[in-house]
Amino acid sequence: MPSPLQVFLIYLSLVMDDVNAQSFLPQNFTRWFWQNSVVAGNWLYIDGGEVWNNANIGSPTAVLNLTLAIDLSISWSNATVSPKLTEKPLGFPLARHAPLWHDSIHNLIYAFGGWPYAGSPLTWPDNFTNDVGNPHQTVWHFQTDGYGSGAWRESSIQPVGIVPAFGALDASSPHVFYSLGGGTVISNNVAWANPGLSVINTQLEIWKNESSAGYGGLGSNASPYGALGEAAFVPMFGDQGVVVFVGGYTPSSQEFAFDLDPGSRPSNMSAITVYDIATGTFAQQTATGTIPPGRWAFCMVGVSDASNKSYDM
């Protein structure tokens, strides 16, 4: 099975290079973003996203109502790749960057939350201020067949005490999905941050929301809110592994405006937060070396070394 790093490089190659070779995307597209992806077995599933081209500055060409599956067990190039395509059924709640995670026991891929589209599912509202609202409350799952095909259905497992979010920092262990913060868009460029760390075990049907009080540190100015950063599950540290959070925003208050108030500036990338799953506690570490500029809505993957003693992100 390919490492997460290999999957990431494949994913970047698919999106960025030789774009005209991708027959499932509109001709002359220049950007494809707000999609999400997950690996299940030997297949990479890429879900949704917006497709833009140079001719329609300010609005996308289309919102992809598709789930793509690429076989990672065979060699391919951008000119030869032929993903399997699954259309989403009527009523599926389309959303930007809806979180995905894989339940390996039942071979299901779950989708929950994201930034919903307020307009027609395949068009873009004329004004961003009209494109607001709470993420969809329902959970959907994709039943995979092991060969890249499957079908989306509304799940019988529905959240209890969990608030769906857009822009949460999320990561998956083999059995549990962790999602910190995120929020809902309430007006143009303004969001309402969700407190807490959602812990979702779909195999045991356990949904709980734990405190995120230690996420932003323990001082008087510490914030429990996080949005549009990244997280990674690291299995070799702690009794049950840890979740590492990097980047994004750490709003100083629950209502915040992206890039407008000082409390919502991107977090310093040297500030690393570690959540110990066994103890349910947060700890802070400071990275050294060459620190990249603060950023949000970026990509991050992780891979361990051959000896399973270190982990690179």
C-alpha cells in the first residue's frame, strides 16, 4: 500500500500537471479546490470540489457532483489515468471540503459537515453573502466494493451531541475520527467558531464532544478555537497514539472575521499542539529550524520512517 506521502504526490500530480488530460474536468480549467480525499485499501477517493477557469473570474465553472476513485496498485500517468466516477444521488448535501474518513471494518467512507452551498447544487450564488448557513446535519456514507465503485447513501448513524463544521482540523486513526473546531459561515468573511474536539467512532456508534480548552495553550490569552489548519494521527507516540495540530487560525473570540481582526491571523507554524488520546490532554511544543509562514487551508501529510521511531509531516 502506498505511503501517505506517495498518495499526496500522486494527488498533487493529478491536480496540477497536464490538466487537459483529465476528461472528467471541464476543458481549459485552471484550478480545482475545496475537494477532499481519503485512501481506502488500494484506492484513492477524491470527492467534490470547485472547478475554475480563466474565463469566469469571481465564480467557478462548476461544482463537481462526483466521487473519483484511482487505483493505487497500478502504474499510471496523467495522460493514462482513468478514474472510476460515481455520481452523487439527488438530495446529497453538496459542501466545500466536507470531512471524509474511512471505517475499515465496514468498508465505509463517511462524509459529514463542510461549507454548504446555498444556491443550486451546480451553480455558484451571485454573492458570497448569500452563501452562508449551518453545515448539513446528516451523515452520509459511501459503500465501497473494493474495486473503486460504490454508492452514496444517507447513513442510519446520525450524530448525537456533535456540531458539523467547516474548516475543522481533522485526522483519523484506524477506528476513530477526530475533528477540532472549525465553524459556520454567518456572513461575508465572518464565521462562528465551534468549541471542542469531536471524537467519532462510527464502528461503535460513539459520538462525543470533548473540551478543547488546552488547544491554544493555558495562559490567560489562550483560545480553545481552531479553524482551517491541519491535523495528523501519529500512532507510535503515547499509549493510543497522538493527534498533532498545525497552522490555520486560532481565533481569540467565537465570532471572528478571516484576515480582518488580529485574533484571526494565521497561527505561527512553530506552534505545534499535541493531543494525547489516552489521557485526553493537550500539550504545546515549539518547532525549531526554518519556520514557514503562517497559512490556512493548506495540505499536510505524514509518514513514519522504516524503524517506526520518527514521523515526518
